[in-house]
Amino acid sequence: MKTTLKQNSKNLFFGLVAALVLLTGFNSLAQVNRLKDFTQHKFAYENLVNAIKSNNEGVREDAIYLVGKYKLADFENELLNQLDKEKNSNIKVLIGLALYRLESEKGMQKMLELSSRDENDRVRRMSLAIYNEYITGNSNRTVAR
């Protein structure tokens, strides 16, 4: 009886694992395969621009993070405009990192300007660090000082 119970437990375990693998495989087929499919949606661009300009800091942070993470170069000008208006020092640094990921020369020029004129010491240090990292990684490029 002990071996029968052990065999039934083993069969049940392997059956559950097989069902889990099968369900996971079907679930992955239903997902959007490319980011481009999502961003070409009729309202996706407008929604992300509105999120970058949002009054809600969390929404702004998430939108800026997504633009940088997925390197959505179409939003470079919106990030530059928001950088001029932004009051939150953490979001200024996040915009700088997003512009760095976009390899934006205009953005790096703004980072160089922020490194000398922003009133927040952390923003000045991080802006200079982002700019220096950009120059180091792209030694064949320079931004006019």
C-alpha cells in the first residue's frame, strides 16, 4: 500500500508539472511579441506624452523609465522639454539616464548645462557623471562645451 501511494504521488506530481508547462507555453503565445506592435497603437504615443507631463510624480517616473528602458527615441523632445520644467531632483536624474540610453546628443548637452547651473548638488553631480559616461563610451563623439 505504501508503494502504491508513493507511485500515485509521483504520477500526480509529474502530471501537475506537465500541465503547468503546457499552460505557461500557451500563455506566452498570447503576448505581444514586439514592443513596436504596442507603440504603434493609435493612442500609445499620446498617452506616453501625457504621462511624461503628468502632475503625478509616480506616473511621470514610470513613463520616463519606460522611454529609457525601451529606447523610444521618438520621445526625446518631450524629455528635453520636461527636463526644463522639472522640479523633482530624482526625476531630473531619471530623465538624464533616459536621454543617456537614447544616446541623445542634445540630452547630453543639457546634462552638461545642468552640471554647472542646477541648484541641487546631487543633480549637478549626477548630470556630470552621466555626461562623462556618455563621452567615455562614445569617445569618437563630443558635445560642444
